[in-house]
Amino acid sequence: MRLRQRILGQGRAPVPDLAATSYDGAADQRLITQYLDLVTPFGDLIAHLYDELFTRWPYLRSLFPASMDFQRAHLARAFWYLIENLHRPAEVAAYFRQLGHDHRKLGVRPVHYEAFESALVAALRRTAGPRWAEVVEQAWVRMLRFAVASMVEGADAAIAEPPCWPGTVTAHERRRPDLAVLRVRVHEPYTYRAGQYAAVESPLMPQAWRHYSFASAPRPDGEVEFHIRRTGPDGVSEALVNRTRVGDVLRLGPAHGTMTLKEEDHPRDLLMVAGGTGWAPVRALLEEWASRRSTGGLPLRPPGRVHLFVGARNRTELYAAETLSQLAARHSRLQVVRVLDDDLATPADSPMGEYGPLAEAVARDGQWSGHVAFVSGPAGMVGATVARLVAGGMLADRIRHDPVPDLMTSSAGHPEAHPADEVVAGAAR
């Protein structure tokens, strides 16, 4: 604690109280925004920051992946999130507490934040040039220290749990040339819920973590399943799809996500929408839905119906076709609609079902205002589907999905703020 206080309290701009209830984030937001044109786009600022950091503290380079492209984009996104939400300090504090909890797996320690602050100040001055003002620099430092205080708090709160969990690959099945299903047996007890996701690291790409959804509900044997689509060359998804073998040991970060079933959902009708490998968390949710038979030995009311939409560009990419047919045959309360984007030759009465853009198919198929919705897949599809559901009368608090970059912040005009390979749960990030 003394180290934390020393790090957060020293330097150019004294911060007597970093609590969300007392920090005047709105005032700092106004100052930072007034001079934002001097340091945006953030590409030069971040390049100067890492140059300074690794020149002065070379040992810190080992905390980062070999390729810094994703890391730079991630930091740009974090800056935009901070600046655009600083007038809501409680929300920002919660976001960075979670980030601090997650950063434990990277080996980040409180003292590293001090080095980062010094590098950021040097980078701000170098990027902004002669028009830079000391008062704006102090606002940036206060903003950073507020975020750091929350990150340290999040890391402290998780001190009793491992920073990450090793797991051995027990199966690796290629469902398409660009898609693999991995099953991993975690070495230690690992807690997660159907519908959640976790960061995964391959030994082939040290310190390069990407998020993938669990494709199965928790199992007694501790085995988890991921559906991973290769999104490009030389990345984490390529390593997991093309170069991972049975017996390899991966590392998993803690589970996250609120796209989960609640007890009160059991008797309700559910709408589930999955695009591409967004099918993975929906499959896990269906497993849990089908297994809910009793609570405390007492039978539950019959479960509500599930209306499931699964989308793909064509039949070849509908890799879960056989599983969908089996589920529909096994559960009379489950209705499955397959949506193909471009297979226009498929007759309307074909067993393959309806085709067309997934969000449009969901919107025109029925009235969903009384349902609870779960939406998973590429960010664009999720955003479009959520917008159609809300426009159709569904309450926003009845729609569950993982964070969508364009919805989480208002920085749609800042392409660097969203890594190109980042999508919603289920597909490779």
C-alpha cells in the first residue's frame, strides 16, 4: 500500500484524492479536449510513448508482444475511452478496475505505471510542440493517475486468484480451412459461465492475448471448448488454427462477460442470434438452457421457448449445420432459423431455411418485445441487430451481448480506436 501511495502521489500534479466520488473528471475532460488536436490522431503520441518507455526502461519490452500493432491500437482505444467518458468517473473507475484485474496475467506491477506516466508526459510534450500548456499536461496526469488507481485496486482485489490458468489442448479439429475447434483441459479449478469469454495466449505468440468465447457450458472434467476462426496471417488466431497441436499448453485469463442466463430467464421465451463463430457462446447458452431441470431437487416450470437465428455467408461457412439439426430434433421448444447471406440460389422452401442479412431476418421474422435476447458475432452484425430489436420495441435491458467497440464508445470517427481484428464474443479478437 505504501508503494501504491508513493507512486500515485509523487510527481508534477498532486492528486490528494483519487476517489470516483471526488475526482472532477469533467473539468479535466474540458481541458484535455480543448488541446486534443495537438496530439491526435494518437499514432505519433503512442509511437513516441513506447520509444521513450523502451529506451529508458529496456526490460519493460518483455511485457509486450513481439508485434506492437495490436497494443498500439488497444492503447489508442483506451485513451479515447478515458477522454470521452471522464465526466462519468464511476463508470471509468469500474472499467479500469477490471482492466487492472486482467493485466495481472501480463506481469504488470504498480511500479510499471510510474514509468508509463513519465513516458507519456515526454511523449505529450514531443508530440504537441510549442503550443503545449502545463495545465493541460497536469490534466492528462490526473486522468492517468485516476485510471491507474482503479487498475491497482482491481489487481489488489484479485490477489487470491491466479493471474492466469494453464490448460492442455486435448483436441484440435479443423471444421473449415480457416476454422478450428479446440478443447482445452484447464490444470486448476477455473470458474466461468456459459456465454462468457476469456483471453487466451499461445506459447507461439508470447504476451499476445486475444479474447475467445467458451463454446460449452462448464463441465465436471474442467475441459473448455473454443471455436477459433483465422482472421489474418501471423496472428494469434493463425497460430491457434494452423500451428497448435494436441498436448500444447495454452494460458487462459479470467472469464468475463454478462451475456449469461439468469434464473428468472428460465420460464421466459428467449431469442438467440449468432453470426459466424458467434455461434460458440450461443451453443454454450443452449447447453445450459437444456440442462436446467431442477433447483434444490424441486422441478422448475417448463422452460420457455428459444427462437434461434444462426447466420453465415453461405452453406460452406455454416459449420454448425449438423449440430443445429440435432438440437432442433432433440428439443421441441427450440426453433432454428438458418440465415445465409449470399446463397441466393437456395429455394425459399429449402431445408437450409431463410437467407439474407441476419439483422434484417431477425427484424422481419417476429415481434420480440416479450423475449430476452442474446446476440453474438461480428461487431457490425451485433450493432445492427441490437438497433433493429430496440427499434422494434424491445427494452435495451433485455438484450444481452458482449461489448461492441462502436457501441461502447462514441469514437466511431476514430478508426485507430478499434483494432481491425476485434469483434464481439465468439469470433477471433
